[in-house]
Amino acid sequence: MQNIYIQSLLEELLMARGPGGQEDEVRAICVRELAKYCDEVSVDAAGNVMALIRASEVSSKRQPVRVMAHLDEIAMIVKKVRDDGSLEVVALGGAQPISFGVCPVDIMGDEGCLRGVLSFGSMHNSGNSVQGRDVHAGAVKWSDVYVITRCSLDELATAGVRPGTRVVLSQHWRQPFRMKDSVAAHFLDDRAPLAAVIIAAQEVQGRKCELQQDVWFVCTTVEEESNAGALYAASHMPGDTTVAVEVGPVLDEYGTALAADPIINTGDQKGYYSRSVVSALIKATEHAGYSPQVALLVDFASDASAILNAGVVAHAGCIAIPTENTHGFEVVLNEGIRACAVTLTEFLVQPAD
């Protein structure tokens, strides 16, 4: 039954649109689901979901532990509305044109969504234009990209489409694609970790009598752009240890494989994680019955490394679900979500001292 719940929850999260700063659809799902298992749930001024499970008996020496997974997805933002009604866009977060290809998009105006098509221009070109040369060379830049809307300037203005409007992959292309023991989709970053966090909340509630400290589950905003949501939350809530839940790249250079076994990140481009938390996460993975994939993810960052780097948390760690094609059409094992959740649960029952 739980596998069915995980699959249903993940599909709902994937279908929800959540560009940075406009994560309402994803946030509503997280609030609803976490409210089933947590003692209190709220949304802070920055838009973060804050869900608390109180320990039955709190040890006087233990501070609350925070678990963070982000609500937002890589997307696009309108730079300019052209006279012909097409839109020039740039990346929102770590997106590249190759992340989406030519595809249907939803333009999230103030008065609802409009349909559009992301375009690199016609493939039947001689290469005489700059755009044509970039496309033929396979080196498409954001300056080559535009969105076809078939709308007039008046129609776009009425819908509230202007510079700063978010553009996301259409729901038409968000449906997960299931293959044997795995699932593929855009935005498993960070929908798969969100699902794992919700399952972990369910598990922790069932073992509440074992908790020696309160646990905060925090679903953060704008991680892909600036980690601003996590920075705000960490500055306004109790606790001195934070664990980010992420997708982790499957690459030979990191020694990681597409498996259920969680990746325990020891450091990334923002710094190195706390040794005590890394050790506790490794131990929790083993207690959960999995073999930790310990890796130093150099070209990577998380909410936890961002707040540790900023000096607003004392201890931090990161657990990641092994993922192929990160920031593309991503693939995770079905068991990977469950493995992450049960590992988190073991960690929260016995966190680092």
C-alpha cells in the first residue's frame, strides 16, 4: 500500500508547477500531506512550509533537527516581450536550453496560464544566422531561445505577461514515465526528495516515542536560484543541525551508481559538510539496511551547504537519492525514495551528537 501511496504522491508533485518564487501548487500538496503526520504545519513569511513533530520526551542537551527539501524547479523567466508576441526568456535556476529542448510550456501570467512553445527556430536553416549556427553546432544559448505564443501584445498584457513572468514546462509533458523498477520525469529534483520527506514524517510519527529532540520538516523556496528560503528559515527557527534532502548525480567521477542506496554527500561547491553529521547519516543508512554511497559532489550545492557557508547553522549534512540525467529528464529507482525516507527516519531517531 505504501508503494502505491509513494507513486501517487510523486505523480501529484510532478504535475504541480513550481518555479522559484511561485511554488504555490507544490506547497499546497506538501502542507496537506505533512499535516497528516506532523503536530503543527505553517507557512512562513518567505513561503517555506514549516512542519513540526514534537518529541515525546526532549533530552535537555538536544536541539531540534531540521530536514530541508526544496519546493522549486528549474524554469525560465521572461526577459522581453517582442512586438510579435513572442517572448525572450532566460534561465530561472540552473536550467539550460538542453534541459527542456523544444517543448510545450505554460506561461504563468497574473491572470492564469497561457500556452506556448519553446523554440530554437527552424532546423531547416543554412547556418547563416547566429541562431542557426548555434543550433547546428549543438550549442544552443538562451539568446537563441524564444517562446511562441500566438498572442497579441494586448492579449499578453491582459493576462499579466511581462518581464519577470515565469515560464515552466507544460503539464502536457510532466507525466512520469515508468520503466521496470524506476521512474523518469522532469523535476524529480526536488519532487522525489519531497516525497521522501513526507514519507519520513509518516515514519517518524510512528516512532515518536523514540525521538529525543523535536524535528522540523522544512520545504523551502527558491533553492535553485539563491537558497533564500532556507537562509530565511534557518535564521528564524530553532535548531543547530540541518540535513538537506536532494537528488544526487550518478557519475563515474563521483563513484555513484543508479541504485536504491542513498548518496551521503561529504561536500560540494559551497564547502564541506559536518563530519559528525556525515558519520551519523552513514550509520543511519546501514541501520536502514542499505549501503551508503559516500561521495564528494564538487559541482553541486544544497540548502544545507548554503546555510552552513553563511554561518546560520552549526552542523549540516546532505542525503541524496541517486539520479540519472540531473536537470534533464531524470531517472530514479522506485526504491530510492523509500530508502531515503527510512534512512532519514533512522537518522532522526539517533542524530549526530
